[in-house]
Amino acid sequence: MSVRNICCIGAGYVGGPSCSVIAYKCPDITVSVVDLSQQRIDQWNSDNLPIFEPGLDEIVKSVRGKNLFFSTDIDKSIQEADLIFICVNTPTKSYGLGKGRAADLKYIESAARMIANVSCVSKIVVEKSTVPVKAAESISNILRANHKPGVKYQILSNPEFLAEGTAVTDLINPDRVLIGGEQTPEGLVAIKALSDVYHRWVPEENIVTMNTWSSELSKLAANAFLAQRISSINAMSAVCEATGADVSEVAHAIGKDSRIGNKFLKASVASIFVGFGGSCFQKDVLNLVYLCECLNLPEVAAYWQQVININDFQRRRFANRIIECLFNTVTNKKIAIFGFAFKKDTGDTRESAAIYVASYLIEEGAQIRIYDPKVDRAQIFSELTHPAVCNNPDRVEELVTICDDPYRAAEETHAVVVCTEWDEFVTYDYKRLYENMLKPAFLFDGRVILNHQSLMDIGFHVETIGKRLARNNVNRPIAATN
């Protein structure tokens, strides 16, 4: 079969960029991205898109209104579509069985029921959201139990592998496209139909087909392996500090081993050193832990749980380092945090290390000033006052100030803490920052992106992760006294 109309249910981080690139690369295919949120759809139809991704704005504007449409008319789009992507949110459950680990599939189920209720002809339904293994079976059961006479469905798994900040590049030049489906004649026809869409711009050797369950598990496994890699180098950073080794040098050395490689061993990638963040790593590893427990594999579950434990340890360890260096108290001290997004080139703050570092310091009574070039005040306060992070929202309102200028954020502060590796942070006039800070002026580089020697020459007391820095006695903090 030939795909001429695509419907994408969910105008979030996955659905919006993925379908924008499909429309851009396939001008003969009509792509409709639909969502229940009128506000989100209005943003996609405006000059200010709901998410920031380099290159996305240009692509959307080039095809929007031609063969790419954003709408809240979900029923109409489902009816007209040959192929339907399900790109809804699958958050970690915050209640009931599997709380804190299992994926909440209520939005997946809701989407499946909408499709079954509206469809009058056969469809290919593609799960693109990150889901636990066997989720496609649940979708299939719902669709087949509620289908109209003569309507048949083929369920495919086509997980996304987008790195925030490079999502458009990842979509245009993907390492691989995974498509899983039933290994039946009908299933293979559906797999080929979706493969033909991607063949418009993706080399055939980069399109990998397999059974549905392998495709679903491959997504969880990929994120778990990447998270494990980050936790491994973060664990080594603690050893480096205790021994006098330099974690950047260690990472470079082991990255030269062709069996290991250097990806995800650098501070500038995926929240390394302060801890990994983003929407996928923690959620997917916890999902894998829960899956292993359900499969009666406690040893495997404990192995992957330790990846999460090291990440939590790294965040807390960095915050404790700040407190210790500031003479073992930060109560009423002003501390500037540079960066709130979980990594550069994105406005996404989900599971950002900055959330936890700021929260730990707020617990100690510090006055926090936050500057991020892409994250607005509402989003920052939403994260810091989330029930999973904060028990006292009023205290956050009292102690946190959002600044629109880094130099103003640092005025009269005791310390500057770098939590995101934005390129602009490297270019600042740190002499100017130093002159307007209280003395001794501390700088905590949580991403290891700054020139530490030049900062110490200015007069900063510099602390970073994964190595000890030689410094003179003038800037060395004194021991706490009673």
C-alpha cells in the first residue's frame, strides 16, 4: 500500500519535529499533527513554536499550510489518514501499582480508543512514544475489540531516537530507523509501507526491520546503555577527585579505545558530570527496572537501579560540595545558577540537574538567582515547585529570583554555579562578574567547560567535578568553626 495521508496524535516534542521533517522530505504526503490542547496547536501555528530546536523553525515555516497542518480536529485527521502515529506522553506513574517506575499508558490507551471509535477503513497504527515491551499488544487488543466491520489494523513500533538540541539533524540524518511489526504477510506489507516513507531520504541500510517486541525493547535498551555510560564516568569522577586524577583526561584516555569510543564521556554531552537529565533516560531506566522485577529478574533490576542511584548521588554530591566550600553554610547566601535546561540548545527542563541542585540549596536556605537563555520564569517555578521535588512552594517563591541577564544574576552573590553547558557561558567577561561578587568569589563549574586557570588568575575560587585544582591559600576556604 502507499501512504498518502499521515495523522500524528500528539503535538509534543516527538510528534511535532518528527512529522515536520516527514512533511519536509515527503511533499506528496499530507501530514496532520493533532492535539487536544488548543494552546499548543496555536503555538505550532504561530511564529513562536512551543519547543526550541535548532533548525526546526525554518522547516516548519517552509511546509506549514502546504502539506503540514496543526489542528485540534482529531476525528477528521484520523478518518482521512492511511497511517497514524501515536506520539502521546508516557510519563512515569505517580500513583498505584508501579508508582515511580512503571510507564503510565493512559494516554496511549485513550489514543487507541479514539482511533477505534472514528476509523471506518483499515489503518496502520504506529506507536512512536517510548513504551514498555508488549504495549503494542495492548493497543492491538483495544483496536481489535472495538473495530467496525471490515476495518483491520496493523500495529507497528517505530521508536524515536532524538537527542534534544540536535533533533532536526537526528531526524534528517538518522543513525537508524527501527520498524517493528508482526511477521505475517499483512504485517510485512505495513512495515514496507512505513519503510517507503523513510526511504525518501534515509538510506536503505539505515532502516532496520524486526519483530514488534524487539523494536520496543531496543528503545529502552538504548537509553539504558547511554544512561549507564554517563553514570559510569560520573562514578569515576568521584574517584578522580579522591585520588588527584583528572576525569577529563581519564575520559579521553578510555575514549581512545576503539572498543569503547568517546561518545557520552564528555562534559558537554547529555548532562554528564552534574548528572543526566531529559525526558527519557531516567524514565526509561526506571521502566526497565520495573519490567525486570515483573519478569522475576531481581538481579537485573538491581543492576539497572544502580544507574539511577549513581545519578542521584552525583547531583547531591555536587550540591554538598557547594555547601562545604561556602564554609559549611549557605543560609541567606546569594548563589547564581547559570543554566536550567537539562542540556544546551534546548528549552527542555525535565529531570534537569539544575532542578535538584537548586532544590538542595533552597533546603539549606540559600537565595537562588537563576539565568537561562531559553527557559522562562513560569517553567522554572513549575519545576521547582513540583510535588515530587518540593514540599513548600512558598519557600521557593521566597528564595528564588529569575534573571534575564547573567551579570545581574551574579551581582552581590557568593557563588556562581554552572549547571548547563550553554556555549555563551564560555564567552562571558568573568573579570566583570568577579568584580561585582562578594569575596571570596566562588565559581562551581558543573560541566567542566570553563578555563579554570584563567578564572583562578582573576581571583575566583574554582571548584569543578572530577579533578582537584591547585590554588593559593588566599582563596582557600577556612574550616567551619563553632
